[in-house]
Amino acid sequence: MSKKGNSRKNNFSSETIKRLSVYLRNSRKLKEQGVDIISSDKLTELLNVKPEQFRKDLSYFGEFGKRGVGYNLERLIKELENILGVNKQWNIVLVGIGKLGGALLGFEGFSKFNIRIKHAFDSDENKIGKIKKGVNIEDIKDMKKIIKKSGIKIAMISTPPDVAQEIANILVEAGIKCILNFAPSVLRVPQDILVSNVDMASELESLIFFAKQDKINKV
């Protein structure tokens, strides 16, 4: 990858990174379908993104593709994997093995991005010590010690909302730097801790609002 310099490298947003993940996922699909070279126009059409946005997102990290030739998907995939850091395995921890937590343990998509749930924790004595989807469920009381020893920096929370903040506090004390929060609860963490919230109810409520507006406009 040809570097453009460091002046812009910190100017991109978290939305840029999310789009890069979408680019990677769809580029892999195209590669699996036997596509080797694809034009910029065709690729951005399939990605449902404006060509200017696509070029801007990539420009933060280097130069991709050749004018008049298009993108070599194998190279593009490798570059995106390198940028996102998924060209090596990342171990993460999961806290809360209810229905959602159990589904996350069984999600095969993690392996495609070199993500492995190394440790799973719960407070239910009926679950502790059992192996689910190849992962041993450990006592939440041992969580801080285990995470500190492992050096893992990423965690997922899928607990009930009333305990999510307490869990987040322990995770931060254990050295976790990034949290993917599935609990419908606002987490208060230090400024150097990154929290990404997955609130399905809120997303659905937003969709319902716009669906309602559409209905009103048609009356």
C-alpha cells in the first residue's frame, strides 16, 4: 500500500471504520463469487455507497486501485484486513450467557474476522463449569483475575441492564479497553474506554417512527 502521509490519519470517524468493515465483508463475497478485478463504479454500486465516499474512506489509509483498471479484490481485501486489524486473531470475553449470550457464542461470523471468544462468564451456578459452543463458562467472580492474566482488551456485555454498569466497572478494572454493549443500559466509563452500544429496541423504535411518518404522509 502506498502511504500518503500521516497528516490525515487521525481525522477519520468511527463511521468510516464501520464502512470499511462493510467494504471488507462485501469484497469477500465478490471474491468468493469468482470476481478478481472490479471497476470503481461497479464496486460502489454494489456497496450502495457514493464513489466519492468510498474513495475518501480509503484515502485516509493509502492509495487503492488503478485508474482505468479498477480494484484487485485480493489486494483490496488484504489491505482492509490489515487496516481493521483482522489479519490476526483477537481474543475477546463475553459476559452474560442468557439467550443472547448463547447466540453470540454460536455466531460463526466471528471466525471470519479472526475473532475468538476466549472466555465466557456468568453468575448462574447451573451454567458455570459447562461448555457451550466449545467455550467453558466461568464464574463471574473470577472474571477480573482471569482477564488480567489473559491480557484481553475487548469484551461483550449481554447481561440484564440492572447489572451492566457493575460488570462494566469490573471489566475496566481488569484492563478492558473496548466494550460492545448489548445491554439496554447507558454505561458510564472513563474517557479512554471505547463503548459501542447495540440497542435493537432503540433501532426498531427509530424505524417505527419513520414508518409512522410515512403512513401519516399518505393519509
